Amino acid sequence: MRKISRRHGRAALLAGVSMLLLAGGILAMWAASLKIPDVASLSERKIEQSTKIYDRTGTVLLDDLHESVSRTVVPTEDISRNIKNATVAIEDAEFYQHNGIKFSSIIRAVLANLLAGDLLGGQGGSTITQQVVKNSILTTDKTITRKVKEWVLSLKLERVLSKDKILELYLNETPYGGAIYGIEKAAETYFGTHARDVSLAEAAYLAAMPQAPTYFSPYGNHRDALDARKNLVLSRMRELGFITEAEYNEAKATVVSFEPHAVSGIRAPHFVFFVREQLEKEFGRSVLEQSSWRVITTLDADMEEKAEEIVKKGALANEEKVHAENAGLVAIDPKTGDILSMVGSRDYFDPEIDGAYNVALARRQPGSSFKPFVYAQAFSAGYTPDTVLFDTPTQFSTECPFDSLSSKSPCYAPQNYDRRFRGPMTIRNALGQSINVVAIKALYLVGIQNAINLAYAMGITTLEGTDRYGLTLVLGGGEVTLLDMTSAYGVFANEGVKNRHRAILRIEDRNGNEVRAYPTAPQRVLDGNVALIVSDVLSDNAARTPIFGARSPLYFPNNHVAVKTGTTNDSRDAWVVGYTPNFVAGMWAGNNDNRPMADEAAGFIVAPLWHDFMLYAFSKYPDEPFAQASPTVSGSDKPVLRGIWEGSEIIMVDAQTGSPVPQDFVGSTKERLTVSVHSILYWLSKRDPRGPQPANPNDDPQFARWEWGVRNWASANGYADGAYILK
């Protein structure tokens, strides 16, 4: 029995070895049949197969990734040693030691991809030789066969070409951003010099770009990231002995100037580069170069053209009037999240203002345009548009005396924009007129973290923990982007349902077959009635008339529009964000370098531009009224929530004498309110505004501070405790 088992075991072993030898022989024959691709024709094949980007109709070509490819091939002796060393240091430190592939990197990449659940996923482990081969293999499918072919051809390429020649091929074929291919053209475009003449610092910048050419563009919004990667290149060069410590320090400290940006043949360039960056993150540059895809975006090309015209004309006028040389605009469909227009500057090609910088993606302080998020949280917590808060001088800092009106740190006694105080105000009027003191009190009542949580849920992605902000958050103390703000206001427009902003509808192959779709993903993040209440307040022209006038640029007599402005205290940023149920448009004006403008409110800087754009938008998006919000208060609610601030006790008095009467009085009577003027913290607990009145209001650390200003106002305006007034 054992002999039979042994015989069967030996037979199975021999069969297995035979199968392995057969498979190895077949693999060897297949590998031997592979030929080194003709890299000389690479550029022509890429141009034929490049990705094209279209507007939402699929008929207006916005960009052809290789329509104007610019390349100048140079031999290795005309390429600076610094460029070669910088490239090797950051891309393939063992380039001169391996034979085309690094087995350790392959194993590490496979393991990382397996852990991520994708055997052929994002971890590359590619050598410079493999990258040259990948640029010659025009199939973009992720298959094991293609990957093995890449490894085999890399080994073969190393046998027929020298290391210097392989590096030369790489540097002449590598993309450096936009239509810039090859190191010579990159040196010329970015620094106005030849590849042989670039400095060490310039070489480090060039080596930093190929990993993500659009993201690391020196003309885009990630200059800090490019600088950091340049420093990483220099650090790796120092570690590998390519440069000395002194050379490293000098190059790191060198301030490099880039040539003015020049791009041609692109429509809606800020939007196009936004889309390019998204595509490169998802698919990689080589896939886009070789796929023959048609990318159908969300852009309304006609609206974009009008937006660019309005922004440029308005920004040039503002430069003369208020020293605000730039402006940006974003328009979104709130029902889908589609970006319909994205204008990142007055002119992408304007070197005087760094026009290629996309202010729609820049972090800027939003001023009072952030207030609706705080009031939305207040309405969610149980406060109402009729709730009364007092606009009186208030020292909010618990480190300073409550009767001190200093704002010198650590004190904080803020002013309104016109340095006036208005006494009791409903939230409706305070939001309409953008009263700062009331907004700060509202933020205190709802809590900073709660306000941040809501803003984040609605689409504001740039705010961080509460330790970074104080009560100034409601006045725009946290930085946001115009794209995020416009998208988040879309939640109000869409009755509390968020559609994350999207730039691409679908990707098609050359035959019109769908490669990938980008469906909407609606998510309720705010109670629908709360959203409608915010829209009702922001569309109340009467509420904002005392500040803006009855017929300001924020008013449209034939359309239902909700809108909020914002201006930072230092006059560096001016905002207007407004919406209808089917359209949202946000605008920003200011200076890219953060210089202050003339001391003007946003209503006078950017609102006229926004008004002109909205008028055009109405021709494409007909008027749609907001749904009616349901009432949030009843007669049984606390008086302060219903707009009654004079007191809380209603009594009956004799109609003739005005004296209080007993319940069984049979004569003519009238209702009177017993005067008892206090801050809202006297009447309710901020944690439970609809709950019982606090037994001891002084338990709240802000009570005495708010009460001081309110009692002073009441005394100055003749409201004596215990008096009776008509209800």
C-alpha cells in the first residue's frame, strides 16, 4: 500500500514539474518574441489617441490634451547633469544599479495592491526603464499580461541601450504639464533657458513635476505642494551624494522665478485644468494620453463664455474704483451638483494678476456670507426667524470685565460694520442686515462645533477643529473656497439635500461606448423646512432694505432669489452667494496677493457683477418660487421665540384706568404686557431653547455680559421694569 502511494506521489511530482517546465518554455518563447517598440513614433501615436474634453452637450470641444503638443528632442549631452541627477533621485534612486526592473519594488507594489483589494491597482514600483516602456506600449488595459510584457521589455531594453540613452528617452518623452513634453521644452517654457543651462533649484522643480503635472503646475493652486516636492528632490539628491550640504542649502533657499504662463487652444481653462487634475488622479496621465476618450463635462459653454465676459469687465472696473483687480465666479445646478461655470480669474492669460491661479479653489475668508450656516443650525436647534437677540455693546471674552468694550486681545467686544447698535432685533432682520453682534450671539447659542459640523455636512471641506476658531467664525474667521461655498448654498436651494459638486457627466470611448459614468449621490444633510426657512429669510428684500435699499443689485422684482453678501473686516475679500431653487451662483472679488481693497462693502464691489450674471442665467433657468416653509412657533412658545422681547407676563387691566383687575372683573378690560427686558439667556437655556426657563441664568458664563448691554439699552430707552405696555 505504501509502495503504491509512493508511486502515485512520484508521478504527481513528475507531472507537476513537467507542467512547470512546459509553462516556463512557453513563457520563454513568448518573451523572446517580444520586440522593442519603435519609440521614435511615440508622439504621433499619442496625438491620434489623446483624450478630448467637451462641454455638457458633447459638441463644444474645450480641450484636446495633445492638440498643441510641444516638444524639442535633445541629446543627453545637452541635458544638465543636475536634471539627470534630480530625476534619478526622485524617480528611481537605483537606476544605475538595476537591470530594468526592481523585484523588491514589484513585490512591495503587488502586496500593497492586494491589501487594497486591487491586484493591478495604484501602487506602481516602476523604474525609469519601465516608464519608458510604458510610454511605448499603447494599450491601457490593466492586465497581468500587459504588466509581464512591460517587465520583459524593460529587461530587453537595458540590454540594447545604455543607461544614458534610456534616461535621455525618458527626459525627452516625459510630460511636464499641459502640452509641454520633454525636458528641453519644459526648461524653455518655465525658465526661458535650455535644459543644459538650468540651475540646481530649477532642475529640482522640473524633476518634481512629472509625478502629477497638472497638480504640481507652478501656475496652479498647489504651489506650496510643488515647493515641498522640490525640497524633497533636493533632500534625496543630498542623501545620494549628488550634491553637497552647501549646494543643498543654497538651492533650497533660492527663489526661482517662472516665466509667464502661456496656454492656447483651451476654452474655460480654469475649469479644464480642474477636470484634468481629477482625471489624472483617477486614471493616470498615460491613460489619458492613449485612450481616445471623450470626456463629457458638466460645463455650460454658453454660460461660461458670458461669465468670463462679466467677470473680466467687472474686475477691470473694480481695479480702478476700489483697487480690487480680480474676481471669480462659480455656478452650480443644486439639483445635480453640476458645475455649470467656473471662472477662476478675470483672465487666465493675464500675467499681471497671475491669472492662471484659480481663485475658485483658493482658501479665502468668507466674511458674513458664512452666517447662514450658523443661523441654519439655530433654526435646527429650535430658534426661529422671529427670535429676538439684542444688538448692544457686548464684551464676549470672559478674561475681561463685562463692562469693558475693548477688543484688544484677549478682550473681544465687536462692532457692526457701521459702528451702530440697534437694540432688539429678530433673527430675520439681523441676518438680512448682516448684524455682527447678533450673529456672534447666535453662534454662542448653537455652539461652534455644531456650526462647523453642519457646514462640513453641507460641503465646506476646509474648516478644522474648534481650537482653531472662536466666536469670529460666524464673521468669516475660517477659510473656505468659492467652489465649496457655492455648492453648500446649493443645499439651501435644494431643500436640505446635498449633491456634491461634480465636473464630469461621463466618459466615452471613441465609438461612443460608456467607459465611466458619474451619477449623482443625493444626501439629506439638513431638515427640509429649516432650509426653506433660511431661503425665506435670505429672499426677504424688506429685511435687508435698511442696509442695501429697496432696489439694490440683490433684488430681482420678477424672480425669487435668496442671497447673502460677505466682506472681511480688513476689506481683503468681498463675496456674494445667491440662489433660486434651480440655480446657485457665487462670486468673489479682491486681490490674489491678499492686498486690501478700498473700504467698500461687498454689495458695492461684487454684487453688480453677480446681478448681471444672474440676469443672464434667468434666460436659461426660468423663475421657480421657493416652497413655503411650515410655521415653527405657536402661541404657547416663549415670547422671546415669537418676537416679544419686552417681557413675558400678560395681565388684564381696566380699560378706563389701566390698573390691574382680578380674574372676576366684569368691566371693560385690555391686555397689557408687564415690562421685564432681559437678554435671551434670562428666558431660556442655550442647550434647550424650548425647555424650561433657567432657574439661575447666572450659571451661563455669558449671561452677565449680555445682560449688561441689554439693561443699559432698556434704561436708556425708557423701559422700566414693572410698567405696563400694550401687547
